[in-house]
Amino acid sequence: MSNRRFTAIREALSHFPLESNAIQPKVSEYYSINVFNDRAMREYLPDDVYKNISENIEKSERIDKRIADQVASAMRAWAVSKGATHYTHWFLPLNGATAEKHDAFYSPSSDNRNIEQFDGSKLVQQEPDASSFPSGGLRNTFEARGYSAWDPSSPAFILENTLCIPTIFVSYTGEALDYKTPLLKTLNVIDQIATEVCQLFDRSITRVFPTLGWEQEYFLVDEALYHARPDLVMTGRTLLGHAPAKGQQLEDHYFGAIAPRVKAFMAEFEVEAWKLGIPVKTRHNEVAPNQFELAPVYEEANIAIDHNQLVMVVMDKIARKHKFRILFHEKPF
């Protein structure tokens, strides 16, 4: 074993749980406080606008520009009150991650005053560069423009100091460059066909929507040991070395007692997830060494998938704070 390995092991053993002595309030007191959900819309929108946008979302109807302007103004006021300084159209490109381009709310005015502005045109549609999605150089320069369009069925949220607006993302010529566009088309077809079938038995049924209960498995690796393996750093999995004597065949790790350092990470992550309206419910050790799992409550499929992608972003940030690196590959070793 090289000296680098010994040094990495010593450093890993020197890392201790990040304990928090602060008394946490009840989850119900802060759940989804960073989400522009139905409760926030009731507070920031006039009654007629709230009813109109709720019907538009329920029936998947086109949103009038006047309504979009008022929703954008309310969304900006809510976000600024939470400390947000930027906004982004948040979408799910074909690389399995999330993508975002941040723009500041402030705009200089003619009398040299900086004021926060965010209207319906900025909420509903943006034109980010699409030339590098899913990878660079796939389209001609004159076709590089892409369009991101607001998905009102998935609520906006604040991540750090940025208002994130879930959107679809398509190319200049109309091809889907994300996973949400085909998902929404599929959900719409399921709704239409399933509603027709259900109405054979009950004419009062007007809508059918699928729900999804995902689970997220992950591995935690101490950052010192992680940086000792260039293959882990570059690819998120090991490419060299000998397979362990036992991996998924262990019997003492599954549902075992959670290590204090891992539990501290889980506890902090769950608080952040609940603030974002992600209904995380279950946590436990998985079969392989340092493999763990979380599972939320079932949600509407579109929102559930957004939450799954958001979970991985938040988990990665919290893991780094606890001197871990998180691996989402199902068999990284």
C-alpha cells in the first residue's frame, strides 16, 4: 500500500460527525417553506388570479399573458422575501443531471435606480443556448438556440439564493432536449386514455394522473479515500483494482444501525429536503458496505421525478459539508 493510501486512511479516521445542538422545530412548521406552492400562491396572488391559475394547472390549459404577469410578480415578491437574488429556468437535460442558467432579478432603470423585475415573458419562456446539449457541437451555429418553457404543474422552489422554475427544454427545430418533455406528453396520453376507460364505469371522473414512489440508493465515501482514487473522481466508479471478497452478499449491513457520521449527514439532508417540499420518509442501510437508501411518499409522477433529481443535487452538497463524496452508481466498486 502506498504512503498516499496510509495518509488517506489516517485523514478519514480523523473525520467526526457534525453534531448540531440546535433544537429543530416540528417538521410541519417548516415543510415546503422554500416552495411556491398552493399556500404561497393563496398568500401572494389576488383571489381571481389564484382561481384562474389553479384551473389552468388542473386542466392543463394555456395561461393568459395577464395571468402570467401577475404570477411572475407574485413569484418574484415571494422569492425576494426569502432572500433570492437570481432566478433560473431549471430543466433536466439528457445527461442525467440538472441544468440552470442564473439571471439576476435586478435591472437598471432610466433614472439610474436598480430595481427588481420579473414579468410573465421571463417566467413563461427563455432562450438559452442549446448547442451543447446533450453534448457539445451537435448543431450548426444558426440552430444553436433552444427554448425553455415553464411547467406550471411543478411548483417553483428556492435553492440557496436562486428561484428555480421547472421547465421543459427543446431545440430550435422543436426536438426535445430534456426528459420532461416526453414525460409530460406521456402523462397527457395516459390521462386521456385512462379517463375514457374510467368513464365507462363512472361519468364523474374527469382526470387520471399517475403517481410515483421512487427510492434513491447511494454510497458514501470519505473525501480523503475518494481523492486517493482518480477513477472514482473522474467517473464516479472504480475502474481498477481487485473486487472485494464480499459486496452485495453481506448480511450484517442491511437494516443495521446507522453510523453516527452517516446519520448526521442524513439528518441535515432531510431538513433541507423537507424545506423543499420533498416528502422524504424512510432511511436505512443497504446491503453493500457504505450503501444507503432513502424513500419518499408517493407523489404525482411529474413532481416526483423533479424531486428525485433535486434530491441528488441537495445530497451532493450536504455530503461535501460532512467530508463525504456521494456515488449514485448502483455498483461503483
